[in-house]
Amino acid sequence: MESTTGQRRGWRVWAVALGACLHGLVAAQEPIPAEAFYKEPVIERALLSPSGRWLAMTSGFGGTRVGLAVFDLKEWKPLAMAARYGDADIDDFEWVNDEHLVFDVVDRTRGGGDQRWWPGLFSVRRDGSGLYQLVKLDRPFIVGERRTGREPLDPWHRLLHVPRGGGDEVIVGEYEYDGGGEFRGIKAKRLNVTNLRTRNLSLGVPENVWHWLFDPDGEPRMLLTRHQGRVTLHWRAPGSEAWKPITDWEAFKAPFLPRFIDSDGTLYVTTADGRDGTAVLRRFDFATGRPSKDVVVSTPGFDFEGGIVSETRGGRALGVRVTTDAETTVWFEPRLTALQKEADARFPGRVNRLSCRQCGSPEMITLNVSWSDQDPGQVWVHTAADGWRKVGERRPDIDPRRMAITDFTRIKARDGLEIPLWITRPAGASPQPRAAVVLVHGGPWVRGRRWEWDGDAQFLASRGYVVIEPEFRGSTGYGNRLYRAGWKQWGQAMQDDLVDALEWTVAKGWVDPKRVCIAGASYGGYATLMGLARHGDRFRCGVAWAGVTDPRLMFRWRADYDVDSEHREHSYPKLVGDPEADKAMLDANTPVLLADRIKAPLLLAYGSEDRRVPPVHGTRMRDALTAAGRPPEWVLYPGEGHGWLKLETRLDFARRLEQFLAKHLAP
């Protein structure tokens, strides 16, 4: 299955030409307000009901709070605002059946620090009646919740799975902790959304369950347990009550990873394949106890990311959805293949994610969520009788013609390793080299970007900066070779990759090497500080938020730290370094010990309630820089956690960032 980049090439050439024609007009316009990039979208998420008659959407339209709206697709009119609070925002939601939905909540007017884990769970009928609380909030902030006769479950429950078939039950997990606050496992139970009756699914289940896999009907089939650095997979065959271990491994030595189970009970797994060790999808052969030799899906250059698209009713596989640089879907059904081609022709140069109900019948209803790197997204519905009808735009305040184009490429690092790279260049970019921001993703063991509209990159590009986002070694999504090359390379080869990406863009003539800032959050904040300490001649300034300043703290238990002992004792020593055997290496790459090397201006920002990177990281760095005679610009956001939840925080930080960059990257 090939990358979708080539499919969009014609669109990009046309878009670049159009951008050049409009350059004079765009340059004369006022900058797009930061709020357009960072406020909640008008349509956050849209999901068809099991029958396809109703469309549910989380939306901020018509108020300051995000509510759950239901649209009648047959009558083509709003049915109801199924749920909206004056003191909370609807976050995630799912259809249980055509009558009921479940959702959780967050309060986006408060910081994320005191809303750490437990978003509660509520049920409601599609017309807005029968609104009940199923799971309590850890820190209640909704006034006047309506409850059934039974008491809601305790806060430490989260939604795990919604079975197909139209019943009244969902599956929730009860997260268990010991007396010291260490995570010990998840117990699964069925929960009826109309009467709160529960049924235990954890009888006979081994201890230390970290992950459950269910078949589409909600039957638990696989468990992943983890204890003292070892991982074990347990399987429960259809018709059996017993859990059977099928394999185990030492952490980071997995022979395969379970992904999902289809309606036939087939277990799909991924294995590392080829020189780069990219993950391919295979079926698991229980007769041999190993993944089958035949590859179901391979995405060369990318790890498999996606899943089987199935009918809501019946469970028949319709196609496979995968992400390479962008998302694409390959359909097994001729009618859906034809409809995908029609959508791609009508909405060219975009990802068109189709999902259907009553699939294959004359009454098929299809939802299309369509987006590009320049367009945050549009929502359309298709029926045979009415064709394509537009529901709305996710961010109507964003004019795609004024947005930047994001391209994906691969470059060679200094040691020959191939590094994926995202480049976002301002709309109507002149041929002259521009100021740039090297934006470093957090994690770091995640994939940083996909081809889509990204608020941070677009905001920076709208202010005239080229945005450089390397998928440096240690990143996931591009194969084990890239991922493992980052082990124990914090501040070292991982850092060199950022400079190599910068120099590649300079060689292209896009970036002025004397006007570059490095920025990032979490690990990206760490990389910012190390960039200024190690490569201060490459960067004129730095911006780090929620950034690690002392990796040595990651290995120690702290009351304000949310990382469990499995990670501290078994993961971090392999990924970052052993705190004893690698002490010299860790010391040499600890920013707080290198404050005297940081000469460039620096903006530091933290959340007062951050438990992933506690603010002690920031205060120690601030004090060390102040003692060295170069105090940073400093902001501590009350109530915020590991990231900014409140809109006022996001806007305040965006304005600080804009002013800081304008001051220090001026010609």
C-alpha cells in the first residue's frame, strides 16, 4: 500500500501557484487572531448512530461550553442538544444504541491539573431526556447531576469498549492502585446505562492487567499483564472460561504486539519487518502459536497504524484504514470503493474519511470527515437520494487559502540514518530565506505529526516562520530501527538530528540560519534546553514549556509525580539510561547542570499542577539560569497540568510566544 503523498502532488502544485498569486493580498491582510487557532472547534467530533438515522456531534456552537448535539439526517434538521452544561464541557462520546449515548466531561475553564484522570461517565437519550450519571467525577464540578436509583460507580472507572449489537451495556474498567498510589491493574465489568447494574468480567483473570482486548460483541478475548519488567499475553478462546498464556517477553523484546480482534474471532498482531523493522499486520495462528507468515497489510516506510473498518451491525469487514504520511482507506466493497473515488474527486487534495451505516444497501448513509493540511476539516453526509450534503466546518474562522502547506520528506542524518521530516512553510512564501522555528515533539517515544491541519504549526507559519518538525531517532511510527536508535541518546544523537534537519532546510534556501529558534514541550522542552546548551551557535532563542530539565528526577519516586514504578525501574533505564551505570552520561546531558552554557534568550512555562513533569523542573532551571546571570522569561500557570487546558492559558501562551519570537528573530 503506497503513501498518499503522490495522490496529492497535483493539488499541492496548484495550491502553491494559487498561494503565489494571492501573496500580495494575503500580505496586506491583518494577522489571523490567535484565538482562531486555539479555541475549541465548532465541530469537534461527529459520529453516525448505528442505524445511520442520527448524527451526534460535540460542538461549541452557540455558547461558550462544548455540548453534545444530535442531528436528524432523515428530516435534515437538528433534533436536540442532547447534553450541555453550564459548568462543564462534553469531551468524548459514543453511541450505545440508536437511543442512548454515553459521554464524559471536562471543565475547560479550569486548569487540567486538578482533572487528572477521572472524567466520569454519563448517559443520555438522543432527544436529551434521561440524562444520568454512571460514574462519579474525582472532583465534582457539575451542579445538579441526575442519577438513577443506584449509586454511580466510584471515580476510578473509565470506558473501555462499546459492544456492537444495540444493547444497553458498555464495558468499563476499574483502575486499581496500591496504598502507595502505584498502578496495579484494570478490572473490567459490564455496565447497563439504563439501570447501572454491573456484571464482573474479571473472574479468573490474572493479576496486573494493563490492557484488555474485546471482540466487537464485547467478549473479552485477550489480556496483557505486566509485572517486574515482563509482559504476558493471555487468550480466552470463544466458548471457554479459562485464560491461557500464549507468550511472554521481557519488556522491549516483544516478538509481536496484539492489535485487534475481528467479528470472526481472528486476532490481528503486528510484527517488525524488513531492514527498518516497520510494523506489518498479520493474523495470529493459534495452531503454531506464532503470527502467520502472510502479511495482511504493509505500509513501507511506516509502521502499520489503523484498523479494519467493519459494519456496525453484522461485523462484516468492509475495508482497512491506515495512516502513512496521511490517512487512507482501501475498501473491499466495490460500492464503497466507487464512493471513495467519488469523494476524492469532489474534494480533491484532501483526506476523505468515509464511514457508513446500512452499508451496501440502497439506504446506505455515509459520513465524510474531510480535511487537509490547510483545512481543519468539513463534515458531509452522502445518501443515494440526496447526494452530498454539507453539515458544517470544524473551524469556520480559518480560511484555508491563508494557511500554510505542510510537506513530508526524509533526510539523511550525519550517521546515515534516515530521519522523517515535516516542513510547514508560510502561505505565499517568498523565495528569500525566512526565520524559522525548530518545533520538537514531546514523548519522545511517539510519532510527532501526520498530514493534517495543526494549530501550533499553522499559528507559527501565519506569523511568517518556517516550521521544522523532525521525527528524530527515538520517535515511533517509522520502524524499530529509528525508534531503537534513540535509546540512551537524550541530548546526544537525538539532538544532532534536530540540527541536521535545520541544516537541510538551510541548504534548500528556505531558512535564514541566523534567525532560528528552537521550541517544544515536555521532551521537546528538554531538547530545547539541550539545543541551547550544545548548539547555541545554531539557535538565537529557545522556548520550553512543561520541559524536563533534570532527567535524573524521572527515576525517583515523588509524591507529585504520576509515573509508576514499572516505568521508573524497567522502561526508563533502557530508554534514557541507567541511573547508576550511566550516571556520567546522564549528568553530562542534564540541562539544569549546564545552565552556564545557555547564552540565548529563553522563555520557560510550566503548569503548577503538572504531575508528569512537576514544576520543580522549571524552578530549578530558572534558579540555575538566574545564578548564571541570564534569568529566563518565566510563567507559571495556576491549576494547569502537563499542557494547557484553559483557553485563556492557550491564548496567553500564544501571545507570549508570538512576542518572544518577534523580539528575538527580527532581521
